[in-house]
Amino acid sequence: MDGEPVEVMAKNMVKKQLTAAGILFPYGEGNKPNQHTINTALDTDMLSVIFYEALFEFESAYIEANCKNNPKAARFIDSVYDWIERKQAWMICTFPSYSDEELRPFLPDKDIEDEKVDKSARKKAKEFLASIGITSLESTDDINRIFWDMAVQRKSLNSQIREAVRIVLTSDRLMKVFNHNLSLYNTYIQEKTKDPEFMDYEKLFRQLTNEHKRTLYEIEQLRNGERKEQNKLKQERLQEESMYRKLSKKFMNVLKSNGSRFNSAYDLTSETDITEFLSWYKTVKRPVNKQTIKSICREISKREGSDELFMKMVEEHNAQYVAVEEDDED
């Protein structure tokens, strides 16, 4: 957390982390040409999150495939999972909370997707889904809407609907959402059909007029509109938080840089100026890191001043906080 951002090649970062964990990786695979459409909207922070999460998944899969039920590997497994846990905590503090949609490394390649499934089968599946009111499968809201519509009708998802949805869906992430919700939904409906109270309600529901059903539908439309508005506000808030987070990072980097114009305004041999300088660290509840202290002391020595007062006041300040030594791996 006290370090400055460092940009390295992705291959070198992956190699360093896996080598430290004692895991081999087929680096030659990197020489193969990319077959996907790269998402150019990703910035450095987003790419960092993507690569770290990929490392977590790769290392966990490696352990599952090669080390499970091996007593000799217990220490290795613990060290890898400890590293993942520490790094995940670090990521939460360091990067904004991105959504799955924001962290898409590749854009959908429609031509490749259409080759995977027979075009005529996909066309028929889309037509069937449209006939029962399912016209879009582009987001989690669309997936959830399927289950809501079926719940309103007190029906389980039959095999025809399930097969059609799986033919049309091309997103692995949305497919996982659909399969997860499908299992939960069908189990819930099956349990409810055995409940006498539910069956009585079922009879009552069937007696509702079309006007009442239309009212329920309109209410759900209003709810969907409200959800979309809430999601929009949430995204705006996240963007604003991201902006302030970046501003905070930039300011902290300036504060830790002894040669910056900001720090040059302080006489760090004066108690008043030292107090004012440390007040910034006190505001963010952070200690002054060792590199910054060394840099400032060197500058004071160049000016033939004494760093004794500065060191004394910094030590008193740092004693109020738990200073975490920067890990070489980090």
C-alpha cells in the first residue's frame, strides 16, 4: 500500500508469481496469435484485476489437479492459499469494485460464436423464445426475467425452454447464472406444489382476470425501471468513487515524493512545518514509509541540516499505526 504503481509486462508478472509459488507454466503458449477481439476500453487497473483473478483461478486449479489428497503437498497448498487470501485483501483496498461487464478482456466475436451452433437451430430457438415473450438474453436482468415470468404463471421451466435458452446464450457467465437459477427455481416450484396452501393460492390465482394479471405485469415493469435507475445511479457513484480514489493515490504519491513542489514548501527541520507535513499522513491514518523517510533525511543532510527532530517526530507518528513491511512479492 505504501508503494507507487509499477507497470510491468503481463507475461513477466505471471512468470514471477508462479515461479515464486513453484508452479510451472507453458510460457510458449504466449507466442500463439490471439484469436479474440481485445477490449480496448480496459485501463491498467482493470487489467491488473483481470490478471490477478486469473492467477487465483489458475493456482487453485493447479492444486486441485496435482496436489489434492497429497499429504506432502499440505505446506505448499497452505502457502498458495495464504498468498491468494492476502492478495485478495490487497486488491479490495487498492482497486475499485468493478462489475463483471466492466472486466471483459475480450469482446464477443459473433462470427466465431455462430460457428459453434447451427444457425438454423439458433434461429428456431430465438423464434420459439420470442413466441413466449423472451426477446432478449443480454444481461442478468434478462435471465432473471425468465424466472419471474414463469413464477407468475406458476410453472416450472420445461425442457423445451431450457434447451432454447442454452442454444441462444453465448456468454459463459450468463450461462452459469441461468443454470444456477434454474436449479434453485425448479426445486422451489416442486416443493411448493406439494404445499396445500400454495395449491389453494394457485386456484385463486387462476381466477384472476386478465386485467389483474396485466396490473401485476405493469408493477413488475415499474420495478424493472426502478432497478435500472438504481443500477445507473450505482454506476455513477462507482465512477465518482473511482475518480476520488485515483486523486487520493496521486496525492499520496506526491506526498511521498521528496522532490515534489508540494513537499518543497516545508522546512522539515522546523517543528511547525514537520507537524503540518505529518498532519497529511494523520488525516489518512497512515505511517510514513521507510523510503520516504530516507529520501527526506538525505535532502536535509545535503542542506547541512539536522534530521534529529524530523526522525523523532516521525517515529512518534508511526508508532500510532501498524506499519506493514512491503513484501518483495508485492
